[in-house]
Amino acid sequence: MANAATRPKTALNQGFSASLALADEEVAALLDLKTTSRTIRRGQEIVSEGRRCSTLSVITEGIAIRYRILRDGQRQILNFLLPGDFAGLTSCFFETALYSIRAITPTIIFQIPFTAVVELLDQHPGLAAGLFRLFASEAAIRAEHLIGIGRLPGLERVAHFLLELLARLRAKGLADERSYGLPLTREVISDALGMSVRNVNRVLQQLRTAGLVRIEDHVVVIENIEELSVLADFEHGYLRPLAIAELAGERG
Amino acid sequence: MANAATRPKTALNQGFSASLALADEEVAALLDLKTTSRTIRRGQEIVSEGRRCSTLSVITEGIAIRYRILRDGQRQILNFLLPGDFAGLTSCFFETALYSIRAITPTIIFQIPFTAVVELLDQHPGLAAGLFRLFASEAAIRAEHLIGIGRLPGLERVAHFLLELLARLRAKGLADERSYGLPLTREVISDALGMSVRNVNRVLQQLRTAGLVRIEDHVVVIENIEELSVLADFEHGYLRPLAIAELAGERG
DNA sequence: CGATCTGTTGACGGGTTTCAACCTACGTGG
DNA sequence: CCACGTAGGTTGAAACCCGTCAACAGATCG
């Protein structure tokens, strides 16, 4: 545990500004809260389904997944949380957390009591605007996810998924131009895309043989972005919501 | 076209308070805006994918769907918009609308320029809280939708879908205890659930034969809610987010 | 009254799932 | 330093759910 103020602010600012486009003023206000930083081991839970969640966690390092375990033991991964994303924001609105969140890499989070965030909203209306933008962004990502699972065959579905992760990670400076390090097991991919492990493997081999994608030792390499984007019909416009400030005033 | 002030406020208030839990003050502020009411015919578009959307539409009567048409002509319905829901809120955050919205029944909407909503946010912080709650609610519905498409076989998927609609409509006083009127064609159901029309028909017949659900002449009748809920593993907790006011203070 | 929409059903095929076996890598403990 | 257990990857065969195609009927509508 370390007080937020003791950590370098630059890294956090980058994370916030990239995902929220908050003004410096709001970032400072968030940091002045009595936040605590926690280190999460790979595989550890951050939010547990069925338990009350009144703390908002901001991920500053590492990757986490939000998921539900069904009656029969199946798992559906709802989304991937990257640095700058909020874990537990939606959970705070319900009696009990609807989904679990688990780190799939070593992860560092800042915890902020939800009540403190609510109080802050009154003082900094700009924070609300930033949160709206975050919600809009997540809603769009979730919608594309839904389309992929609902209507795309396995090959296109995996292709779209890997491209989206590339784009999201690149936007945060966490990926090279066409590759990124991530411990994506076949099981994780299958649970995210509503497929079986067997089929994910089949598809990945097709993509590998076609010279489009290679996953080796926890590193995803997109070998042919153009062709893969065509295959998956991937447009990344949905990843970039506008800030409210841009929308309110005249826009260029 | 009619000015909002000329319409009876009670009906609108009901719609807002049910979905947003706004204070009367905020409702009045929204109504004082230069809103215009529009009547939409069945099948007409409210928002068009690819076109700039800078107007927020509040549905006061009728049902609409939000969807995407894929390259190959397939359609994926993302969600159903009921009275009290906002059409185009997410679209306002992007250069161009990512999805289309189309009425599937005769529909009445109130249109509010997005800039006016943004201005209102500064004056009425409570409005932001209400919008957050709305976002949280939609996020939960979308997540359950994703789980259904990703991991549930056809029978359970349709069952869950029909139960969710019942619960949502009942919450707005638009359904009886176990039935509701809605022009749900097989095609609409299949496009919402990522299935083929053929399979929807197969499944609906199974449900009908089992004495669980009957769809006749645009009316859905859940004949055995308990059994169907068990089949679909349906819990409706996700449909009721808490208001921020409840969360901020001590809760009973 | 023809055109279109919607519902229904049968036959067929294919994409996926299921099940299973085998393999490598890795970590831990004897 | 090897033994063993576990996690993750790979692959084949069979079954099956589901999608595709097609045909037909009733309803609605201009």
C-alpha cells in the first residue's frame, strides 16, 4: 500500500488523459483523494460476483478481465480492462457485483471509495463529462463485441478481436505497430468470443498458415494488418469517442 | 411537431422517473428546453448509421431497435429501446453514428439538441447522476445479452430474451403480469439473438409445446414464468441499478 | 388481386462442439 | 537433479446443433 501522492503523477496522468480526456484540474482532484494503491498477482480477483462493491478501482498497470461463470461452469468474458480503465464502476450501481474481475497479468490498481467519486462529481462537472465519454467508449466496444459473437464466423471473430486489442493497446502506448505482449491463452480467447477451445485453435492455425497472425510465447504478432482488417471488416472509428468539450463548442 | 410544453407532463414524468429517477426539478428543466416531438411510423429510421447525430431523442411511446447491418447483409440487433430510453445518446459521442435506430411500432420521440443537454449538465448535477444510472442499467442489459449470445444454446437464449423483455416492460407499466404486446417477428428475434430464423422457429415451437411460452398475433404470453426462469437461469437483479442518491448516503 | 410480409416445416449440409489423446513447458518438492 | 503435477497447446474423430435452402400457406396491403 502506498499513498497515491507518493507515486509519479506523470504515468497516471497519461493513463487518465488517454482514456478520459480529463482536465489537469480533475486529475489532481482525483489524486488528492485518499486513494490506496494495490498490487494484484496474476489470477487474483479484483471484484467478486455476488459481493457488494463500493470501491472503484482504476487500473494503472496490467490487464484484467471481467466475466461471468454460468451454472454449468462455462465462462463468458465480457471485456478486457486495460490501464486507464475503471474496474467496478458498473458494479457500484448494483446491490451486489454482477460480474467478477480478475487480473490476467500482474496488475496495479488505485482504489477510490465510490462515495468519494460521487462527491467529486458535484465539485468538478468536467469529471462527469469525462466519465460519459468513458461510458460511450465502453458501450461501443461492447456493441462491436456483441456483433462479432452474434454474427461473425470463427475466423472473422478472432481476427476482429485481435485487431481491436491491438488498436486499444496502441492508443495507450502499450503495443508496437503490429504486435503486443499479452498472455492470451486459447481458453481466454474462447471464453471471450463464445467459442470452444478446439475451434479457437483451428482458427488460429488458419490465420497462422495464411500468414496473417502469429501468437507465440504470449506475444501476438499481426503479420498483415491490411488483409486481416479486410477479413474482419475492422473499422476503428468506434474506439475514439469525442470529448464533450469538442461536441459542445464549434468543432474543426 | 408540437412544443413539449403543450403535451401533458404526467406521462413524460412517469417515463423519466421510472428510467432515470430524476428529480422533478430536472424533469422540468428538460421539458423547458426547445424540444420538438415527432411521430415515427413503424419501420422508419430515427438514427442512421454513418450520418452525424447531434440530437438526442427520448422515446415517450413505442418501441425501437438499435442495430448494425453487416457487409453480407446480416443484421445484428444490439438492443430494444423502450419508452423512457434515450436514442442516439451514444451516437452523439462519435463523428458519425455507429448504429441505426428504427421504430418497430408507431413511436413518439422528443428531440433535444445534444448541446442543450450538455449545458443542462452544468446547471443540474443531479441530471448527470441520473444519466449514470441509465448508463449502468444499459451496460448490465448489454452484458447479459452478450452472455446469452456467447454461451447459451438457442432454447435458453430465447427464454432469457423473452423474460427480460417482460421484466423491462413491466417495470414501465407496459405489460401485464405475464404477457405483453410486441410485434416480435421471428426475424427480429433471430437478429437480436444471433440465430437463424429457422432455429428461432424450432425453439419457439419447443417452448410452445412445453407449455412455457406462446407468441400469437403480436402478443407474447409467458405461460409458466417459474419454469422458464429456471430454464433460462434468469435473475432480474441486473435490471435495477441503484440511484446515486441511495449509494451516497446511508442505505436502509 | 397480385405483391409482400410473416410463419411453418422438411431435407440437407456444414461449422462447431464434444471427447479424447498426446505433447511440451514449467515449477515444485523429494 | 530428477519426479511428478499442472497448465497450456495440438490434433483427430464423431456427434450434433444449427444454418442454409426450399417450398408452401395465411395475412396484410396498396
